[in-house]
Amino acid sequence: MKLRPMTAADVAAVLALNATAEGLVEPLGADRLDWLRLIAAHAVVVDLDGAPAGFVLTFTPGSAYDGLAFEAFTQIYADRFLYVERIVIAAEHRRQGIASTVYRAIERSARPFDRTVAAAPTGTPAYAFHTARGYEEVGKQRLPDSTTTALLSKDLAA
């Protein structure tokens, strides 16, 4: 497994991966993905044997990212966080430690910000994954579709 920058050649594969996780992550179209790639701190593909098996997008404070959870984290932590907007791993590669490996790399790169943050619906595998990694719930957010998501934070300064 290697992590590499996402390129325009990856767009179709990334959109297909994202579609497998809809309900856990927001739908994503090609134009939105192109824009997110341009403004992301990390737009990375998980490459297994030359094929995309997952991807991750992160954002830093001050970016043009427009998500509700990102705005909430900006109010809570100002400019002291790295936001993991989404991570998707192909279904056939889940539960093999890939997401944990990706998160270790993200958390290393986030040290100058003191913390990583993410949002996950409570009662989901994503919520359990984050809490098992030491993320703590710092708030809840009601979304426009009437669902609730937890705002999760991991202090890296310690």
C-alpha cells in the first residue's frame, strides 16, 4: 500500500469509491471533487497494486472549504486543527488496517495544528473507529436532512 497525491486520472475511481459509501459520506460529483482537490490540504489516493483502493480529503483552517462541520470546528478551535473531511476505503479492503495506517499519516502531518477533527454519525462504524483511535466527542450538529452527527476531536499536542 502506498499513499499518493490524487490526480485527474483518479477522478472516476474516486467517484466510484465515494458512491459505495453514500449514506456515510456526502454524494460527490466530478466538479465538486475537482474543486475539493484544489483546496485540500491532502487529496490522497490509497494505492494498492497500482489501483485506487481508497482516498482521503483533509482541510486546514482558512481554506475555502464550505462544510457545516468545518465551520463548527473553526468556531471551536480557530486555526488549530486539521479536518478529515472524508476517508473512503473500498469494501473489499476494509477491516485490514488501511484506514488506521492512513490516519497515522494524517495525524503525523497534523501535529503543527495540535489536533485532528472529523464528523461522524453516532452509532456508525465511523464513530466507533474514531473513538477507538482516541477521538472525543466535542459536540453534536443537526444537519439539514434532520440527522445528527458527532463532532470528534483528537488532541495531538500531548
